[in-house]
Amino acid sequence: MKTNFKNLMAGAAVCAMSSTSLAAEELVIFWAEWDPANFLQELVNEYEEVSGIEVIVETTPWSDFQTKAFTEFNARGDAYDMIVGDSQWLGAASTGGHYVDLTDFFSEHNLAEVMAPATVKYYAEYPGNSGSYWAIPAEGDAVGWSYRKDWFEDPAEMAAFNEKYGYDLAPPATWAELLDIAEFFHRPDEDRYGVAIYTDNSYDAMVMGVENAIFSYGADLGDFETYKVDGHINSPAAVQALEDYKRLYGYTPPGWAKTFFVENNQAITEGLTAMSMNYFAFFPALLNEATNPHAADTGFFANPAGPTGAQFAALGGQGISVVSYSDKQEESMKFLEWFISDDVQKRWAELGGYTAHAKTLSSDEFRNATPYNEAFYQTMFKVKDFWAVPEFAELLTAANQRLYPFIVGDEGTAQETMDALARDWEATFKKYGRTE
Amino acid sequence: MALSVIARLEPGSRAAKRGMSDLAIRNLFIIPTITFLIVFNIFPLLYSLGYSFTDFRASTNAPAKFVGLDNYKFLLNDEFIWRNFTITAKYVIISVTGQVIVGFGMAMLLNRDIPLKGLITTLLMLPMMLSMAVVGLFWKLLYDPSFGIINYGLGLGKFEWLADPDVALYAVALTDIWMWSPFVMLLSLAGLSAVPKHLYEAAEIDRAGSFYTFTRITLPLVAPILMIAIIFRTMEAFKTFDMAYILSSQPTTELIAIRLYKMAFLEWQTGQSSAFAYIVLIMVVAITNIYVKYLNKVKER
């Protein structure tokens, strides 16, 4: 017993010593668990070859990413040196003192021009138009659509569609066409359904889906400078957008009431739906024959335009920030310098990362690399995002509480829903002293 | 006086040989427990009581501002919070009633001489040995309208157990009943086997019917232990989080624990969620007290 105990102590001592000796040459980046994080690990392995510093990408499932990151921040913990945080966190993390101010780094490397404008605006700057930067745009992302090319190009389907709707069946250019096509392919008795959309009411999943409609219908969540929401989120365009999103829900497969990116990719891989909404980051899996038996028949299109011709998409994606409690900020800055260089950004794109680097993004090489890169390139210039204020989570909760019962539970009307949401948001902004 | 009786050491014991006093032994056992309790239970409890009167948010550096009873006022006036309470009450009633009926029924069936009784009892207890999260995950698959075995077995077609807002809470409660009925069964079985056999013999001699025997002999004698099972299950059902959180995200299944988690760790409204936790605590203590009073009454009979 005693010898066992001695061995145990010796083992623990060795462990403790080796971890401290490693710590000097090790940087930890925290991100959510998804393909881009694996691509980033591949990329940073190359940094070790150049610098000798090992970089580890630590991940956690999306559902507790926010909770885990902020728990660490609130405890002033140094477990992570850098974090690839969501765009909505900028307000909370910058005003909370969790992120290192990168404004000088930004101007020194002229990043406002090196990176695509939309990514700088939404992933890096807080407050809006302040010229203060907190992150380096790392993974550009937005919501796009995938569809079944073989269903769309079937001559019999094309003829039937034309007869019913009076125009040719093709990837939709407008939301009206999207609704027609979803209705056309919705055939529950054939186990075929129209469309897959986001309906998960935790965090920002369903809200991102509804945003796609709201933005393209020409409406906004509110005025990001005055925090006025009445007349924006409950405007006739926004109400119409919500009504049409609910109509789309009627064309989803059975049980489509808690769905996010996993289920929406499954809708295509399982051959369930004609079209599916998802982040561009998840499209590589749809082109992989090993994960999608319909890979050869899968096509992609950007979020369609609304009735007024406006065309926008909800922004996903993240910037990489330095955690202010890390004792390796200098090494982290050196890493970021390497990360933003032209060659590394090009390599990042090759590995499957969605670079925000303007030069790489607009190169023909990138745009022709995959069937969806062109749609991604175009989308990244017309993206809009959710509120990035510190109280964004409360705004999301209110949105989930109001939108979900209407879309999935068929409660109330779209106008009532949006009016109630406007009242909730007004109360929250008032509570934090943003409005009178 | 009583203490000296409790703490008196056996003169021949090893502790006595080492020269440890009665008091030292007592302290050795009690002090770590008390310290643990104070550090991890009492202190956070009081600390969060303080927070519940402030607008503190753990995610910011802003100092906590005293807001008096504002948090409590807001919570008790919020329509969504009341919805969470109603949902939880409904859930507790359905799930505990279901567990008592199923669990007690199983105990009655097992309380006789049948072959392989031990093995059957052990197998029936398997569900409660699983982790709540695991149960949630695989019942989600069982309920799936496209490939779930429940719809297939019952011939329900594409019936939406978890996507239909009106059915989802029952589906979650059903899972809870499946998981925890064995617990009620186990306690009932212990109660049933303690009922003296001669009472039944006497009832038989008096030609009492089986219903009469059940209501006049079995039930009153098992009642105290059944009440304990109900207390435990009510408290647990009140706190249900993981299983419901994994199974469904319907607003109709948002139990108070889920709402509390979201408020505390997604929105980081630390002050307000502390107040919420206190409201829940007071409710659970009150309900438990009612039960315990009733339990004592039952015992007196």
C-alpha cells in the first residue's frame, strides 16, 4: 500500500513537472467542435515547424461553447491563450475586459483593408464604427443553401413545375420562388419533403434562420446606433418575412422542431429534402462521397432576394482574440502575425478554412476551388448580424421565447409575435440604459 | 451527558491504544464534514442570497448594484417564468403519479413466489442505473418519427412525440416514468415484504375480499415508505434538467431548472438567477415540509 502511494506521488510529480516545462512552448486556442477547428489544427501544426511553439486547438460542442468560454473568462482563467469567439460576444468580452485590445495591431498591419470589410465590421470592431478592434477575422461564414440537383434537373419534375407555377424550375433567385419550390417538392407520402430550416430555439440557431428572411425582405432587427427597435423588427417587411419562414416550416420533414446544422446536413445526406439551409462551413461535408451519398447531385446557392430585391444573409463565423488573462500574450501576438500573412491565409483556405483575407477571397483560384466558394464569396459582401451588445444573450432568449411558439407551435400571429418581441427588446435596452 | 455516552471509546480498541481521546475521535469524524458543508453549501447559499438583491453579472467587470427586491418583483411578474412554473408543476404531477402507479404495481406483482424473482428484480432496476443524459439521448432516438422504434412498434406512423408542443411534456414525463419507476418499486417491495403475513391470514379467515385486503391492510402499512419514495421523486422531478434539456427544446417543456440554467449561464444574469434559485428553493422546501407533515401523520396511524 505504501509503495503504491509512493509510486503515485512520483507519477504526479513527473506529470506536474512535464506540464510546466511544456507550458513555455505551448499556446492553446479554444474553439467549438466542428470541421474548421480540425482544419485550424492542421494549419497551426505548420506553425510549430517554423517557430517550435506547439499550438493546440481545444474544442467543445457548440451547445456549451459560449457557457464554457465565459465561465473561464469570469474566473479570470488562463486556460486559453486565444479564443475563436462568436461575433455576438464582442460587446460582452470587450467591455468585460476579457479580450486584449487589438486596435494597434490592426493599424500596424493595416488589417481593416487586408481583411474583407464585412468581416472587419462584424468580427472585429466594437462598438460599431468606433475604430476599436478586438479580434482578427479568422473564419468567415454565413448562411447559404444546398439543393438536390438531380431533383431539380429531372425532366418530368421540370415539366410539372412549369405547368403548375408558370416558370422554369431552377435554384431560387427570390424567396417567393423558394416557397414555391419547397411546396412543390413537399410530398410526405413519398417520404420526400420541401426544405430543411433551422428551428432549434437554443442560443442563436433558429434566430439565424429567421434573420435570413428578415434581412432579405429589407427589414432590420433595429437601429444598431440608437437601439430603436419599434418600427424595425415589427415592420410590415419583417412580419411578412416571419410569416414566410413559418410557411417554410410547413414544408419540413416530420419532427423538424429542434434542428440546427447537423440535422440540416442530414436532410440532404438522407435524401429527405429538396433544399436545405446551412452555414457554408458545413458544405465541405456535403461534397464528400463518404459522408454524403448524394454528393455528386448536391448544388449550392446564396440566400435568395426578398420581394423588394434586397438580398442579404445572416452572418456566422468568428474572429480570433487574445484572452487578457493569458500570460503568453506576446507569443499569441507573434502567432497572429504569422496567421495573417498572405501565404498562411492561402494555406488556410486550401485546408478548408473560410478565410476572411480579401486578397485570397477574391482570387480566381479560391472562387473556383469548390462549387460553393463563388456563392460564399458573393455572400460575404452582403451579410448582416445579430446585436453584438453585452446583453445579446438576453435578446436571443426573448427572440426564442417569442418566435418559436409562433413558428413551431402555431401560437398567435406574426404581427403579435414581432410586436411582443419589440417590447421585450425595448425593455432590455432600457434596463441597460441604452435608451431612455 | 449524552455526548460522553456516544463518544466513549472501547477500551481495547486501536484508537484507544494510540492514546486518542474520545473528543479527538469525534472531531476527526465531524470537522471535515462540517467544513465541507460550510465551504461548499452554506457559504455559496448565503453569498448568492446577497447577490439576489443586486444586478450583478458575472460576465462583466461592472460592480454589483443593490436593487432591493427588484429581481424578485420582476421574476414573479414575468409571464414566461409563470409558464415555467406551471409546466414544472404539471410535469411533477404526471411523472410522480406515473412512477407510483407503475412502480407500486410492479412491486405487487413481484411480491409473491415466482421463479427467477431476484434476476427479474435486478433487470427491472437497470433503467435507474443509467445516466440521465444517456437516457435522454437514446429516448430521443426511440421517439424519432422517421426511424424511431416506438412509432414502428405501436404503428403510429409519423407521430411527433417531441416536435408536437402539446405532446412533448408527456413524452419527457414518460421517459422519466420509465427511468424511475424501478426506484418506487424497490422501496415498495421493501414495504410490502415487511407486512406481517398473519394479517393476511386473518383477513382470509374473515373472508375479506382482495380489494378490502389491499385498501385496509396492504396500503396503510406500505404508505409511510411509499411517502418517502414520493418525497424523493418529487424533489428530483422538480429539479429535472439534463434529461428534459436533451430530449426537447419546446417552450412547453422548459422546466424551471432549464430556465434557471439559461438565465445563469447563457445570459449571465447572476443576480437575477440567484433570486430565481431562491424562489425555487423556498418552493421545494415548502412542498417537502407538507409531505413530511403528512408522512408523520401517516406514521402515527
